[in-house]
Amino acid sequence: MNLQHAGIGMTSARTRGRMIERLRAQGIRDEAVLAAIGNVPRHLFVDEALAGRAYDDVALPINYGQTISQPWIVARMLEVLRNGKPLGRVLEIGTGCGYQAAVLAQLAQEVYSVERIQPLYERARKLLRELKVRNVILRHADGSAGLADAGPFDGIVMACAAPALSIELKAQLVVGGRMVLPLGTGEQFLYLIERTEQGFRETRLDAVKFVPLLTGKV
């Protein structure tokens, strides 16, 4: 990854370092996840007018009714996904601005990321190319049923809330694989889905608030 975009002032490496210390204080323990987040210039993934808030622990709008998740949520989801082990092939549903894909690229050998909104897909592709992120494959597609032609996956992470867990998505996990996603329409919770030899194990984690999963391609 090309990190020449170091930033100045409110977007500097020092500001990024403060964000990492805050994530540690909030309970994130996976040093690989913290290092990956620390390496990504988050201010480049938001509108210039919001760059000064890029390292605050808040979700920010990225247009088209979508948001970039707060850093703690990204860290929490990827820490659970990794479970202290290297990741092979990972599917991300909801590329958005490409920020989480850029973080995932440092934690997995290969990342497939799907975005249904074409302008967001184009913007993420351009930015990831500029940052020389080489192991992320972006698709402009409806990711609600996963990406069967590229699976199975060691990990799946969803950046939007599904009303329920789809059978197609579960089927794309390898045995021993993990999926982290928000579920629910009113109240939402983060869930960990683990595929074992015997079937699937579901664990409810934190209360969260995500934009809803939508189907179709625009």
C-alpha cells in the first residue's frame, strides 16, 4: 500500500495514532487490526469538508444514503473475523468508500468486495488504485446473496444490516470460516456466524446501527 498521503494537521499520522490509542482504550486487542487501521489514511475516504473529523469515532456520510463506519466498528468486526489468525480469502459486502477494504487488504491474502451503487464502486476503485492496494477485487453487483462464483471464503463481513441471515451466504463459508454482520430491522445486533463440521453456530455480540441491506444494482 502506498502511504505517501500522510496528511497534515487533523489528518496527520499523530492524529491517526491518537485514534489507535482510543481503540485500545475501547477494548480492541488485536494488534494486527490496530496496525492495519493505523496504516490507512481514513481522511482520503471521506469528503474533503469532513476530513478534519475523519479520525473521530463517528460514522460519516459518503453520499447516496451510505456512511463510512466508525473506526471502532471496523476494528471490532475485523478483530472478531480474524480471531487472532491470518485470513485467506475474504468477502466484503458493501464496499462503500473502500475504507474497510483497504484495512482488510492488510489482514487477508485476497479480498473480494461488492458494491451495488456504481458511483461509490467507481470512487473506491480509483482510490484503492491510487493507494496501490493490489489484493482487493471490486465488483459492481448486488451482494445480498454473496458472491458464489468467487467463494468459498474463509471470512465474510457485511457493512449493512440484513433483516435475516441468508442460506446462500452461509453456504459460501468454508468449514472453520467466520462471518460477521449486523442483523435486524429495528433493533440491530452484530452477529458472529461460525461454520463447523456439525453446522453453524451463531453468537450475538454488540448492539449496532447500520444502513439497511438493499438488493439490486444501481
